Amino acid sequence: MSRRAFRLETVLRVRKAQEESARADLSRENRQVHDAAAGRDRTERRYREVPRSSGPVTASVFQREVATADLVAASLVEANVRLSLAEAKAAVALRQWREAAQRVEALERLEQRRLEELRLEDNRRETAATDEMVTARYIAAERVGDA
């Protein structure tokens, strides 16, 4: 049975662990994207709800409204930046997960190929053994028939 052991089994286990780790990282980054998008949406709603006076107002009211709008606008810009960064990190995590999955898939294909080769080898041996038995019986039958 030892000849049937996959020599790269340890490597395959490590690669599978790396793939699971990459999948967890991707999941975490996707949650970050979701959270950043939700935060950006909240900030955008706040920006749209900033009170604006209609008609003439005093300079202090105007300055307060402008300052409030500027702060909320800056918060919106920051939220958009956070979302962009989260999306970039998620894209990197996706690429890393795909690479890890491809490594695992390649090792699994190697293992499948090796198992198929072992099956073919066993079939060849079985066929050879059968042929040998048939030939031996034939020779034995010929000897009995000649005597």
C-alpha cells in the first residue's frame, strides 16, 4: 500500500490549508467592502439631507451651512476612498485565493493521474498473470495429451 501513497500528500495538505486561509481572507475583505459600501451610502444620505436655506440668510448662517456641507462632503470623499481601498484589497484577496485554488487543483490532478497510472499498471499485471496461468494450463494440458 505504501507505493500507493501520494508522495506530495503533505504538500497537498499545506496547499489546501493555504487555500482555506485565502478563502477566509477573501471573505473578510468582501465583508469590508460591504461595510465600506454601507458606510458610504449612509454618508451620502447625510450629505443629501444637509439643510440648505432657501432665500437670503445672514452671513453666519450661510457660513455654518457651507461648513456643514463641506464637512459632510469631506466625509463622503473619505467614505469613497475607504470603499475603493476595500475593493482593491478584495481584488487582491480574490487573486490570491484563485492562485491557491489553482495550486490545489494542479496537485489533485497529479494525484488523479498517478492513481490512474497505478490502476493501469495493476490491470497490466493482472492481464499478464492471467495470460501466464492460461499458458501454463495449456502447456500442462499438452503434456498430458502427449503422454
